[in-house]
Amino acid sequence: MTRIRKEPNKYWSKESKLKMIKEVLNGKSSEEVAKENDISGGMLRNWIIKYDKYGEQSLENMKKPGNPLVKYSNKKNLTDIETLEYENMKLRIENELLKKRIPNER
């Protein structure tokens, strides 16, 4: 059965994930634990598999890459330092893109 959610994705801390995993390992069914915590059974099973393979460290949330320019582009009035940081960041990104496009010729 598919659930349709209208609220944004929920953040699950390492401790919350570990608590749910321990409940399953102590005998509760994964479906029961998933329903109690309002998550999908598949997500819980994935956490359990990661925990079994790689341990507690695998339950930590990874920082997702994003657009580094967003914090500057959303502001209307930038300070002088922020303006310079913004321009510097744009040039670094442009430089990296050019490096990828132009093959190393030796």
C-alpha cells in the first residue's frame, strides 16, 4: 500500500533510527515498528541492513551537496565581503567547469 504524504520529508536522527532498529532486533516486527513511527517499512529495513553491514556509523545523516551560491543570491543587500566571496565562488565554479571541458593536452 502506497502512502501519499503532503508534508515535507522528516529528519530522523541517528538515535531515533537506532531506537527503531533495536526494537526490531528485540523481536518486534519491522511493519509494526514502521507503523508506530509513521515511516515506510522499506526505509526501516534499509536502515537495518545498513546497521548490520556497517554498524552505527552508517546511520548518521550525510550532508547533502547543494548550490553554494544560494546563500548569496537570496540576499538583496550584500556586504562588501559577501560580494567578494560571491564573485570568488562564481569564478571558482567557472574555473572547475572549464577544467572539465578542456582535456589536458601535453
